[in-house]
Amino acid sequence: MTAAATAGGLHSPSAATPSSAKRPAKRVLPGFRLTLGFTLFYLALIVLIPLSALVFKTFTLSWEQFVSAVTSPRVIASYQLTFGASFLAAVVNAVFGLLVAWVLVRYQFPGKKIVDALVDLPFALPTAVAGISLTALLASNGWVGSILEPYGIQLAFNRNGVVIALIFIGLPFVVRTVQPVLEDAEKELEEAATCLGATRWQTFRYVIFPTIGPALLTGFAMAFARGVGEYGSVIFIAGNMPMLSEITPLIIIGKLEQYDYAGATAVATVMLLASFFMLLVINALQSWQRKRSGA
């Protein structure tokens, strides 16, 4: 009977399993070679070709002309303002961004969802609108500027305005980077530290901060990188005074308006190299964060 059944083509489930396991898994996308080729083609078309055109245009300058274009006193002053203001704004955002993320994660209060949505407003708001709004608020005839003007405090049309604009556009990067890490943090460790007699500061320093530290550094780096390349929200509130409140992107725009394309691409190449370096730092910090979290 068993032999007849076997001869008739009846197979047990265990006998059918190996043949079904050998079947190739169905993929949603085509094969690796096709998708990789399309990916490289798309990146070359959108990213590499425009950037290579920038570099090739810079090569039309001699080394002396390149150095002269990127190290003139006016350009050096713009570097100092751009990178200095971006760093200062990133430091402020690292402190207050951590505070905002902490409040949104650890506390419940009326209007929490509204506050959480307002954090993303600089992402959705056009940068020119942000610059005009900050200028109208902080100028000498604005709501805040008119109050501070009698005390000799000017926040618009100088370097202070540049820092404030960069703080405005950089805050979401820190909050949205730290917030998910705080949500995933194990509160049992904090409770254990409290039971062992640790103070609130000791609990934060030795238990919480080591967990959120990599994410905070990543948010700081992203806010700094965003500030270095910012243009729209800064030009309205900076005053754009040469050697005082002129940012590097405005230098590039000015050279283009004067038809100095080679000089503009030279300064842009320096900014490109700086952005590429910061991108490497951000990726390294994100990799470190994943290793620390065990992902």
C-alpha cells in the first residue's frame, strides 16, 4: 500500500520541503545589477555631473588666482562669520534642543501636539519668509526690536541677526535627532540609579547623557552643517555689510552678479569641500550612535 502510494506520486510534506526551499525568493525590485546601475546613473545625473562642472570651472583658474580668490580679506571675513555663527548657533541649539526634546518626551501638558508640530515649522517654512519674519520682529521698529533699541541692543542688521536666524533654522535638527533616542531610553536604569541614592544630576550625567550623547552630537553636526549653507533666512536680517555681516553664500551670489564665474566657483569649491568634510563627520557620528545603541 505504501509502495503503491509512493509510486502513484504521493509525497509527504517533509519530502516537499527541500524543493520548495530551493526556490529563489521573489523580490519586489529587479536584480542587484540593474538597480545598482540605475542608482549610479541617477546619482551621476543629479549630483556628480553638477558638482564636477563646478570643479572643472574652478580648474580654469591658475593656482595663484585660486588662492587669491578664496583668501581675499572680504572672503576670509565671510568665512569667519559663516562658520563662527553656525558653530555658535549649533551650540545654542544643542542646549535648548535637548531641553525641548526632553519636555516633549517626558511630560504631558495641554497643547503638546501643537508644540511638537511647531518644532517642524522651520522645515516647512520658506527660508525667505523666515528671514522677513525675523527682520520684522527684531528690527528697530519691530515688536521686540523697539523694546530693546532704547537699551542699545540691536539684534537685526548685524552679526546677532545672523546667529538668531541660524538658531531658528537649526533647532529642529537637534530636537528630531535626540527625541527618538529619549523615547527609547530605558527608564528602569534611571529608577535603579535613584534607588541606589543617585541625585538627579548624577542620574542625568552617568545614566541618561551617555545614551543620548551620540544623538546630541549628530544633531549638533547637522545644525552646524545646515547653518553653513543657509542663505535665504540670513540675507534679510544680516544687513550684508562687507567685512562685518556678509556671509559666504552672499559672496558667491555677488561674484555671479559681477560675471566673475571662476571666482564664484572657487569660493563655492571651498564650501563644497567643507560640506563634504562635515558630511563625513555626520556619517561617522551616526555610525557611532548605531553601535552604541546596538542596532
